[in-house]
Amino acid sequence: MTHIPPVKIVKASAGSGKTFSLTAHYISLLFREHINFSQILAITFTNKATAEMKTRILSVLEGLARNNGEHLAYQKIILEQNPQLSPNELSFRAQQIYRQILHRYGMFAVTTIDGFVQKIIRSFSYELEIGASYRLEMNIDKVKKSLAARLNQVLNNRPDLLQWIIRYAREQIELGKHWNYTHTLMELANEIFKERYQFFHNAIKGLKTEDRLTTFETIDQINTEGIRSFEQTLSTLLLEAKDIFNRYAVEITDFQGKSRNPVPKLPELNKSSNFIAFYEKIVPYIDNPDKWQSKGLSLNMQALYNALNPLLGKTQQFYQENAAEYYLALALKENIYYLHLLQEMSGLLRDYRDEHNVMLINESQNLLREINKSGLENTSFIWEKVGTHFKHFLFDEFQDTSSTQWSNFVPLMLNMLAERSPNTPLADHLIVGDIKQSIYRWRSGDWTLLDKQVALDLGSSLIHEQNLQENYRSLDSIIDFNNFLYDYGPRWLQDQLNDKVKKGVGEEIYRNWWEEEGLHHRIINAYNTSFQYKPKKDKNNTGGQVHIEVLPLEKGNKSSRVNQTKDLALQKMGNTILSWLQSGKYLPGQIGVLVRTNKEAQEVIEYLLSIQQPLPPSSRFNVVSGEALLLANNRGIKLIINCLKAMVTNPKDAAIFKANCLYLFHQKEDEPFSTDNSLWFNLNDSTDINHWGSTLPDAVKKHWDNIQLRPLSELIEFLIKAFQLDSSESDIPFLLAFKDLVENFTKLGEHGLLTFLNYWEEDGIRKALPAGEGASAVEILTIHKSKGLAFDVVMIPFCSWNLDSSHLRDFWVSTTNTRYEILQSVPVKYNANKIGKSSLFRAYYEEMLFNYLDALNMLYVATTRTIRELYISIPDETTSTTLIADLLLNVLKQYGHELHITYKDSISFPEETPSFTPKTSGTIAKTIKESLKFWQSENDWYWSLNQYPISEHLNKALDSKKIRADLLLLGEQDNHIRLGLILHEILSKAERQAEIETLLIKMQTEGLIKREEIPLLKKQASLIFENTALRKLLEKNYPSLNEQSIIDITGNVFRPDKVLIGPAETVLLDFKFTGKKNNQIVHKEHIKQVQTYTQLLQEMGYPNVRGYLFYAFFNTLVSVQ
């Protein structure tokens, strides 16, 4: 038997059958003896990919079980690996496996990395001192804001921290810069949640609290002194050179180049000059007399040269010996103040977690690493806690796995490799990825793991690699074009990078470092398997079209190429889409528009909607995107939110929300919106909705004040019905999603409108409907979100992103072997003139390599999403080569002849446009109708939400006449009942009389009572607290449990109003707001109720339990025996 290494790495280019390989390997493992599906862990990158893979596995197993010939490729693979099986036996075995998975579906371990890690962490919640009911927090921006607010609060108790900030502000003011630190700190706070921050965090964590500030102060002093000393020495040397120059009778016209020569400009130097910039200009003239005068030096010039050149040489020596540390000090000083504050914010993170019972998604991997450290060499304890022992690991999209994520799996895999059975016919573990599709480095994705780290960690002898090189997605011409582009493109890009590095570091360092470490062909190596073959047996793969628009630049226009050509790019894209749809060449659902950012996506959406305004309805088409699916962008939801804001906002400040209510309502009704002066006066001055909202529905005007007192869910339902938002079928999915959001918010109790609106701004505003597949609409999405998708047509209207990253971005550098080694790692600005010239220049140029590869990978992912046609628009070239468009331009210009491409403003490949059969001969409306057949199959069902269900049970459940039956025995009027409910709420929660007003104000902010009711309610509640017998009980100051549930052995739930727990006695109080029954104050059922409560408390072990009833309307306390 041939020995097969236990780990298989599949490098799968786009469209090469990655999902097929994963599914085939998973199912093949299932057919091996003694392997249960619950022992296989398949890791995917997204929840969507998880669902797709589960569906694919079950679908294939079902097909194999039915033996219906639908999955012959899978059947062939399994029979080759299991020659002892006949097709019928394979079918029987597939049926068994299929049933096992369905019956134990919870053990079907196909999940994301985060999902798997969360499962482990919840199993170790006790050991990690984490509440088992913790909630996963995904909104990092909300956490950042909270941490920044907490940091400001602690300044009152931390004079050392306050002085640190004052010192920063003073320095900024002296430099003429903005002194407010908050904005920059919030930007840099993102680093707290990144993996690289942990190196710095662990280093600082090892210091004593009092030593941390000292460390930062010392580093800042070193930086400040180093910068001052370097600049002072350099200026002294150059001013001395100026003095020497002034002693000699030479004129500027005597020098070669005259005014362009920097040497005769020495006399212009003064104390405020930029000495570094001047030095850099004069360097080429040191030890180079030919640059002073080309035809030999005159006597005066020779004398000057002899006197001045040695000093310039000394200046050069000083610069070369000290500049690297100077630039490093400059780079670190930019962030050193923030770094200390960042560390303080990080320290507050634990308090935030404990207070909110949450865990940040970014923290999970670090916690798992701590668990792995605890286990050392033995990982069996992890499986014992989790309850599942995984023996086989399958990884998808491995190029986007982070180093921490991988390091957490390494011990688990090494353990399984040590226990593996020899001579198995199939690899135990599978890793699938593609460096060319690594575009998530900003989320800590590390393609170097796939490149080399896996082999280093597991051992190269245990690994065998396979390249999937056939493209089953795209048509021939698309494959040919991409093969051409990713053959020459990486070479051109690598040359550009190499030239930049060589110029920045010099020939010697370039050879000894860049070339020595193989960085001079790293991009080329990443794409050395990019060539794809066409499937041999697929005769339907011919055809395909690539179209590239080169957008001209305006002469003399100094704005960027991107800004110059954006409008033209949109125009050409829009015209092309209209042409395709009107001719019937494509259907809307076949077209995908890919952009780099959400901002660009919004621009495309707005443009495509605007060009359809003049068209008749039959010629319009739908547009869908992630932005369009946001709840916050739906007109009906906007109307609801603005109504809520108008209700709670001070009338003087509510004009904008009232105006939005009117505008959105009239927009919904397709009515003109009057904006005369009287309207604006009413909006600003009137609190009466009949004045400012006279055109709103009658139900809204009639109940505006009353509905504000209703629970949130009921209020939302009322607004939906009153504004008839449910009459628009397209709005119903948004309304249902919004209703779910409201229910999730209120499930832990009513919190009031203000709290909900805060929740909406922090979390709700991000919620979106899931994107449906197969919808008949042109889809606009970012390249990142297009991963794993395919479209008949891909359009890239803004193919002009930067090759290199912004210099304003922070990136982490290791400080090992520097004077800052104590910090281990620090964030610095990506800046060629600081970190790029420092002693850590290698980190800068390595980051540049990663940026270049990111830019190329982005292009690769975008151009390989297409099946039939690829449309790209790019700005024309200039002398600079800074955009991804320059790669396309130069490759097409230099090598286009190999594809018989003629370079011009409008490039097509192949140049002969293939013919097509129109999808439909009619209008776009007919096309859309026809498109349903394009994405629906006869076995699939697609439900249309055309009705909004509003339950009448909600009103009944919340009707004050139905609440607390024991309050309604005498049938008093509603106001009497409401008063009882409010007073009962106060007595149940208040520990002492002084708390009454606070509770009333809280109830008012939650919309339960009106402001003008507070004085009367306070007076009535205070009278109750003045009851001598009741006050005597409450003044014991025992710990109190208010309205806490007790569950008996049969599962029944009881809730006494107040339980006071003393060291030797337990007092139970239950408040009643009822009248007399049978002319008796005390009701028998109340006595029985309190007796039940006391019995339960005694059974629970509480000492000396005494129960009391307090009848508030009669100011009477009754002891219950």
C-alpha cells in the first residue's frame, strides 16, 4: 500500500472545485472504518459557508443513498478508495451515515473557527472565571466609546494619567497642532482588539502598576532627547558649514547647475531652516568635486572645496551613524502618548466585560491560547470538557486564518498526528486555501501560514500538496485572459516593488537582505500556480468576453486620477447595463458590480437608481446591495424611528425629527410635501401634533400622547398600522426584521424609548436583511463580500485602488534588539520618511510587500468571480505607477500582443464580439419575469411575504384590566387600578422612603407615568411608608430580594413582592391594593398565598420566616400565621 502523509494541503485557484474537494474528502472519511461523523471537525470562514457545506454534504449523501446517478463524481472517488464496496453497498452505507447525521445533527461539526472556539470557552467558563451566560459582543465601536468614556471618568482619581494628557496637549500646542486627543485615541483604539496588540499587552502586563507610567515617561524622555540632540547637532554642523562658505569669494553662478546646486545655498540657512531636507539635497555633492564645477575646480572653488568638504563628510558620517535611531524615535513619539492611554483602556476592558456579562469576539482566540497553555502537551482534557473527541480536521479558506487561530489548533493536530494509524489510504486532515485569494489581512489573516508555517509546525514529511488547476467556473476567453494577466502582472508588480526597495535602502542592503531572504520574488512565487487549464470534457465552455475601458484624463486637472474619472466610469457602466438589459443579452440577476469600499457601493446604487428615473416602469430594473438591505435605510423604519425621536426629544430640539416624519409619510403616500413658512414655525414652536402634524393620519394625531405610555412593542405595532406601513409588500420583510429586533431588545424587560433609541444607534442601525440568492436584481457588493460567489457578468467600474497603503495607517513593528525592547511591539504610522528610514526599515518594506500583494489579490478575486463576461474601467496612465490600474495598463501595453490585443481606449478580448441569443425580446419587465425561471427550479419553493401579521393578543395581554387579577376583585375604575399598579411597583422596589422620587423619575423616563403625576404619586407613596408597623420592618436594613421568582419542585413559579433576609429572621412582605371583600379587608386567598410563600422559604432553609400582608388603601399591616 502506498504511504499517504496524514496532512493534505490543497492549493485551489478560483473556480477549481475547492468546495467539491472539501465535500469529497469529508464524505470519503465517513466511509472509512471506525470513523464516526462526530469525530470530524470541518472549519469554514463564514456562517454562510458553514450552511452551504452542511447542505452540500447532506445532499451528496442523500444522492448516494438513492443511487440516482446525480453524484457520480463522488461515487467514483469513494469506490476507488474502497474497492471492496459495490455500488449497492455504497448506497446502503450512505443511507446509514445520512440517518446517523440527521438523528444526531447537533454532533455534525461543520462550523466557523469562532463557533468552535466559543464551544470550548463555554465549556471552560468556570476555569476562566467567565459567567456561563455571557453574551458575545460584536460591536467593537460601542465598546470603544464606552472604554473612552470610562477613561475620562478615572482621570479624577488618577492625577498621574491627567498629567500625562496635559503634557501631551502642551506639546501639541507648541507644535501648532490640535491638542484634543480623543479622536486619534478612538482610531488607535482599534488596535486593542487585534492580535498583534497582545505582544505589547503581555509585555506591559508583566510590569508593576507603578512601573508602567515610569516606563512610558522614560521612553518619551529618550525620544525627546534623542530627537533634540540629533537635530541640534545636524544644525550646528551645517551652520558651521555656512560660516566656512561665507569666508570664500564664490558666487552662485560659479557652481555647476547654478541655482539648482544646493552648495551655494548654504548662506540661506538659519535656525528655523529644515536642516534634514537641506542635508539630503547636499549629499550627492559630498566627495564629488565634479558636481561643484564640471571642468575642474577654479582656485577659489578648490579652496572652498578643501575647507568645506571635510566638514560635509563629517556631517554625513554623523547622519549615517545616528539617523536610524532618530527616525525610530520620531516614529514612536507619534503614538507614545496614545500607547499609554491605550494600555489604560485595555485595563478597563475587564470591568466592561464583567459589568455587561459579555465577551468580545476578538478575545476568544487569546482565551483558547491560555487553555492550550494549561494543557501543555496533553490536550485530552479539552476534549473531555467539550464532550467530543475530534480526530480529523478540515480547514477551508485557510489563507485567511490568523496566526493565533492556527497556533491554537497546532497542539490539537499534533496530538492527533501522534495517535494516527499508519498506512491509511486517505489523509486524516485537509487544509484548503489559496494565497492569491488572501484579502483579509486587516482582520489578521496570515497567508504565510499556508505558504510555509504549516510545514514548519507540523513537519514537512507529514504533508503532501496538491494543486487544483482546472477552472470549472469561467468560459475559455475569461480563463485565457486571467492566465495572461496573472502571469505578467505579478512580475511587473514585483519589479516595481524591487525598484522602490532598492532606491530606499541602497544596493548593498537590497542584496544582503531583500534578495538573500527571497523577498525579491515573493509576489511571483505566490502566483506561480495561477495558470489554469480548461476542463477537457466540457464542450460548453467556449466563448466569454473581456472589455476594458481606459478613461481619459483632463489636461491640467490637478485632482487625482480616481476623482477625475469617477463620473465617467459611472456613466459608461450605467450605459453598458442598460444596453445589455434592453437588448436582452443579460438579465439583471446575472450582473454583479464589484467595488472596493461601501462608499463606492453607495455611489453606484445612487447612480443606477438616478438613471432609471426618466425611464418608463417597464424599462426599470432592481438593484440590491448590503446597504440597500440595512433596516436603517428602509423608508418605513426611518418613519418609525423619527416618530420615536420626536416623542422623547425636547420640543425645542425636535423640529428635525418632526419634519422627517412629515416628509417620509408624504413620500410614502406619493404626495407633495408643502414647505411653507408656517410649517417651520409650527415645527419649532408647537408641541401640539394637530398643529405641526396636521397632515398625518388621524389615528396618529388622536393617540400621539397616549401611545407614548404604551410598551415599546405595542407602540411600534400601532405606528405600523396607523401609517399603513404594512400595505407595501416590499417593506414587510424590513418591518418583520425590525419587530424581531424590538422583541430581542425587550425580552429582558421594558427599558423605555430613550434606551431603545440608544440601542438603535449603537447596534440596530447595523442590522440588515440577509441577502437573498437568485433575486432578479443587479447586485452591488464589495470585493471582500464577493468571495465564494460567481456571476455571469462581473463589472469593476472603479479598478483604481492604491497599490500601497495610506501613510496614515498604523501597523505593528517588533522592537526586539532596540532600546524599546521592553515594549516588545508597538504601532507606528506607515510612513516612508520615519519608520522607513529608521533602524526598523525592514518592517516597513515587508509591510509594503504585503500591501502590494493585497492589492493584486483584490484584483484576482474580482476578476475570477465571472463566468461569461468581465467589464473593467480604469483611469489612463500618468508618470506615476501607484494604482492597480497601472498594472493593467502596463501589462496590456507591453504584452497584449500575445493575446492579439490592440491597446486603445476601449479594449476587447477577443476583439470579435461573440453573438448571443436574447433572453427575451420584450421589455425589462418581461425580462425580470423571465428571470424567475433563471433562478427557480421546480423542486425549490420561494416564499413571498405579502402580509404583515399584527397579533391582537398583545393588546389583550397588556390591557390594564387584565393585569394582576387580584387587583381587580372590586372592579374599581381604571385610574384607581393604575394607581394601585404604580404604588405596588414602588413598594416592591423601594428599600426606603428616600428612593421613591428616583423610582418615579425612572418610570416617567420609561413612559409609564407623566411628569405632572409625580408630585401626587410621591405624596401617596410617602404616606404608605409612614405607617409605623411597616416602617419598623423596613428600617431593619436587611438585604432585600424584590420580586424574585421561586420555583417549587413541581415547576410552579411564585413571586413574593419583597423578602428581607436577616441573620436570624426572614421577613416576607406582600402588598395589596384591593378593596374590601364580604366587608372584610383581609382576603382569604391572600392569606393562603403568603402562607405558600413562607412555606417555600422555610423549605429553602431561610431562618424564622414571618409573613405579612400590607393593604395600602387601608394603611393596614396584617401578620400571617
